[in-house]
Amino acid sequence: MASASSSATSSSSIAAAAVPTKATGLQGPKRRIIYVGLYETIAIIVSSLIFMAIGQKASDSGVMAVAASVIAICWNLSFNYLFEKWEASQSVKGRSVLRRVVHAIGFEGGIAAMLIPLMAWWFNVSLWEAAVMEAGLLVFFMVYTFAFNWGFDRLFGLPASAQALTE
């Protein structure tokens, strides 16, 4: 009987020891700066190419891609701060596929609301045409955002808000 209770104690001690008390991986402002820098560098290149592929001038495409990136950086920092604040309050930790999908939809929906009017003005097209352009970008960026976040988390670790930590 004594050996059964001591092995139960050992198992719970091992399980408790496996859960870190401090967040692991890249954290804080350094994490956000690296995340945004990598994400937006790729986004500027791809956006410029997409705009040129649909017939926009290279100079207009590049300027629009950079402007969209600046807006996206501000939105990214704000959205991810709020998302991680919400995420930290959740009882279930980690980033499930559903949580990643919600993150991608929330981010891309917000950025679309800001970029459609800007693209309509910059490219001198109707809001409908800008919405169609944005829809094409949205499909690409939904997949890109999901994949980038997944890859980033695998490479640099989950943010503290998504880690199960002991107190």
C-alpha cells in the first residue's frame, strides 16, 4: 500500500515539475518586434507583387504595400496586445486550431475595414473594386497569417499568455 501512494506522489511531482513556472521562449517586446518585422517584410513583398499582377503600376503598388504595412503594424500591435490579454484570462491554455482561426479572422477583418477605403482612394477605383482586391488579398493573408503564426510559435515558442504555467 505504501508503495502505491508513494508512486502516486512521485507521478504528481513529476507532472508538476513538467509545467514551467516561468514562460519559456521569446517573450515581451522583443517577441513583438521580431514578429512584426518578419511578418510585414514578407507581406510588403507579396502585396507589391499581387498589386502588380492585377495591373497596378509598380510604383503605386509599392507605396500602397508600404502604407498598408504601416497600418497593419499599428493594427497588429494593438490587436495582438488585446488578443493576448483576452487569451491570458482563458482557463484553457495553448493555441488550438480554433483559437488560431479566430485570431486570423479577427486580425484580417479589422485590417480589411481599414484598407478597402485606402485602396479605393490610392488606386482611384470604386469601393467595390477595392473590396474585390482586398478579398483576393484576404484569402492569401488568411492562410499566410495562420501559417506564419503557427510557424513563428513553433520556432520561438508560445507567448506567455498561451503557456500553462504553475504559480
